[in-house]
Amino acid sequence: MKKKSILLIALILIMTASMILVGCGDSKDSDSNSDNSANSDATSDEVVTIKVNNFMPQETPPAQGTQAAVDKLQEISGGKMVAEVYYNGTLLGFMDSWQGTGDGAVDVAIIGPAVTDSNTILNNIFEMPTPFLPSNAVTTTDLFNELIDTEPALNEELSKANLRWLSMMALCDSSLHMGKGDIKTIADVKGIKIEGLGAVSSKYWEALGATTVSLDPGDYFTSCKNGVVDGMYTHWPCVNDYGLNDALHSHTIFGTIDPEYPNGHGISSGAMGYIVNLDKWNSLTEEQQGWLQEAFRYGSTFTSEADIASAKSGYDKAIENGDTITVIEDADLQPWYDAAQPVIDQWIADSEKAGFADASQVQNTLVSLTEKYSK
């Protein structure tokens, strides 16, 4: 009887142990499968939302380009990446976009030349006076984006502000637009007061004897109309989009006019660009980064194409108004280019002093790319 009891107890213990082991094994497998399933579902169903800021009104070409970019992002990602867009300074204004993006208020923002110039040294290269830029803004946009891809030091500088470039976007080459007084020679520049389109081009005009200021885009028209400034160094789309044809009536164009591109090939091309918060960029997969960059480079090209049409419209309105159009070309253009060299030399010296030893190399790459894209 005693033996049977011992055997029975042993059998019960063995069966209990087996049930516990099986139960534990099932529980572990079940939890593992559940976690894998959850991760799989999160990965496949997750939609990444990108907050985007454009300080300009929605009807302007750069804002239209932003919308084209976010539409393209949703398309190429198959809906896995979407955008929440803020226009016309409703979230970040013109000068706030740099700091706000670096701080993470938004993930992506468009910035203008004055913002780039005031927050960088090496990246002032995009506003640098450069002889014989392409007349076609789309071509110059491709040129600037290749410069970013070729010279990593440009993004290294932005990384100090927790930023990187997604895309550059060339504006149509700039002209000098005045309310009164014709500018035909360098001597005519002395004493005028203009919006200078960023720090670099402002230094150029100041070296020629002008006084420059930096205006918020919302103040362009009233400042020109009321004589706060005599004029603006800017591109034809700006004249057209901000209604400046009603305030500025004397226009100096640098370089031969192509019928399709009334801006000539300019002294410089002010460049806008899309910046992205570096933390956000690093949080994305390589595939997601590719989608984001492709989309905003598409948007940049879209804007450049729209700008070309806007430039033609602004030029045509000037002709209709009977405005004075002065075209400086051929041998007459050389003194204007020669006057830029001290500005370039100073930028290289300032960049090297700030620790960017490859500033000369970046400048040489820009010149080489200009020759490549101008062919």
C-alpha cells in the first residue's frame, strides 16, 4: 500500500511538472509571436507625418512647389509618409524658419537667401557672384543640388544647427529693379538704397557704393512704394509675385536676354532651399530619407519651372508699363564681374578663419559646375 502511494505521488509530480513546462513553453512562444506580430503590424501600418513650414502665401510659386513636394512624397511612399503644411507665416515666419526647424518646431522648412547668409559662412556660396550662371533656373537648381552632393562640408556646417539640406532651389538670376533712376554703369550705383537679397550680394552692392537693407517679404511692396528703399536687387518672379511692377519702373538686367529667360545670366542667383531637422532625418530609414529628398527636389524643380513663367510675366508687365529696361552685356558686363572678386576673396578668408579649410575647393567646384551646366 505504501509503495502504491509513493508511486502515485511520484506520477502526479511528474505529470504536474510536465504540464508546467508545456505551459511555460506555450506562453513564451505565444508572447514571442505576439510581439513579432505587433512589430510587423506597426512597421507595415505606421504612417510618418512630416511637419513642413513655408513662410510665403500659398499662391506664390515656392508655396506651390511645397505642395507639389508633399503630394509627391505621399505618392512615392505609397501613403507611408504624409505632410502637415503651414503657409504664410502661420507657424514660423521668414526669419524664424532656421531656428524653429533646428529646434524641432517643424521637420522641414523652406528658407530664403538672407536666412542662409545670416546663419552660415561656408553656405554663403549659393549667393556668391558667379560669372555666366545658366539662364534657366531649373538648370541652376540641378547645379546647386550637385554642389551639395559633391561637397559634404556644406551639410557639415548645417549639422551644427541640427539641420541638413534636403534640396536647394535656384531663383531666376537677379536683376536690379528701381523705383526711379536708371542704373547703366557701376558709377550709377553710388548712393542708392536697395534690398540686397542676402548678406553676400549686399556686400557686393555696398562695395559699389550702395546702402542695403534686408526686408521681410511682407514689406517689399510698401517699402518700394513709399520710398523706404530705392529698389531691390532681386529676380523677376519676386517683382511679379509681390506686385512690384506697380512700384519699380527701371530695370537693369545683367547678361544677354534669352526670349524664354528675361533674367539674363545675372551676377548671382539667390538660392532658396529646404532644410530638415537632423534628428528627424536620422530617425528615418534610408528608404524614407530617399523618399523625402526625392520629393523635395521634385518640389524645387516645380518651383523653378513656375518661376520661369512668373519671370516672363513680370518682364512682360514691365514692357507694357513702358518701364526702362537696361541690358548690360558682353564687354560692358566684365567690370561688374571684376567687382565681385574682392567679395569672393573675403568670403574665402572668412570661411577659412572659421575653420572651413576647403572653402577654396567649394568655390572651385561651383565654378566647374557652372561651366558644366552652362554648356
